[in-house]
Amino acid sequence: GENVEQHPSTLSVQEGDSAVIKCTYSDSASNYFPWYKQELGKGPQLIIDIRSNVGEKKDQRIAVTLNKTAKHFSLHITETQPEDSAVYFCAASSGSGGGADGLTFGKGTHLIIQP
Amino acid sequence: DTAVSQTPKYLVTQMGNDKSIKCEQNLGHDTMYWYKQDSKKFLKIMFSYNNKELIINETVPNRFSPKSPDKAHLNLHINSLELGDSAVYFCASSQGGRDRTEQFFGPGTRLTVL
């Protein structure tokens, strides 16, 4: 089955600086890579996703890059703000369940924005 | 309007009891999921249902049984609760098909087994 590794487990950056979180996956059949943000006491919320036919995607201050050959993908947050503080999860999905397959998550990164 | 809702939000119970968690989505999705988040915040898929049919059943004890009365509901029944079942359980939904779409997560149910 799929295995997703995520680093770092904790990331502390100064407000206004950039943050980068990296993930690797093991199953070459994986073709969908979402990123979720989880705030304390809440469910995960999708912030951006990328499919295997795209190398990069950007949405305002957030961008995701995908390297299929190396089987890794990264989340980039620029101009970080206090409200960016949360736990971020990367995930991968292979589509083996005909579109109903679950996501395999990384272990999460606790992002701390220092004022 | 709540997209994916779960009840109860908190559940505290004794070992050996049987309990249920309910999930409802009003997004018109045809696929629903249950995930377990442990104390270290690791999220793991437990089940997925597509059009009321079980698609994924990960390595989960058979004390856990999902029930889908219709496409908008996926309930989780847990029998003979054990201490290790303590976790946060999340329901999610998405629209299935080849082009996978976003999975929307509920607010979670924190289960504590004493």
C-alpha cells in the first residue's frame, strides 16, 4: 500500500517569512495529492491539491509542486501570517478504489508563526 | 449550512460498551468515509462507501461496523469498546469517479474510553 512521509514535524517561522513542507510517497500509481490544514478542535480543510498531470499549482500565497520522478511534493506558503498557524497534512491517493479510495496521510507538520 | 455533520461531538464511555457515531452530508456526494485520528494526530482511513456500497475496509477490528442507510448518511457502530479505541473519528464525503474531488471532513467526534 501507499506510504507518505512528511517533514518536518514542527516548523517555526517568523511572520512574513516563507514556509516549506515536504512529502514523499511510495506508490507510483498515486495521482492525486491534496494538502489539508487542521486547526485545533476542527476537521481537516483542503487548502490546495494537485494532480499528477501538473507540476505546479498556485493559489495566492500557497503553492504546491510535484516531482513524479522523485515521488515527492511540497507545500510553499509565502508571506506567512499568524492565522497560518495550524497542523498541515499532505496526502496521496491512487484511485484504486474507482474514485472512492481513501487518502493516505502524512503524519502532519505543526506550523508555528512567530510574531 | 453544515456540509458534513457528526454527532455526538464528544463521547465518553466505559470499556466493553457499544456506541454509535452518526454522520450526515448535505453536499449530494456519493462517497463517504470514516477516518481515525490518534493521539499523535495521525489520520488513517477506516472505511469508504460509494452509493451505499462498501469499497474500502482497511485493517480495522470487526468490532467496527459502518452502516449506510442512504447516500447522505454513514454511521459507525463500535462494539465492545477498548481503551485503544480512544481517538477522534472523522467522517468525510466526496464525489467519486475517475477525477477525484475534494474530500470534505466533518468536525470530528472525540471518543474517550475509560
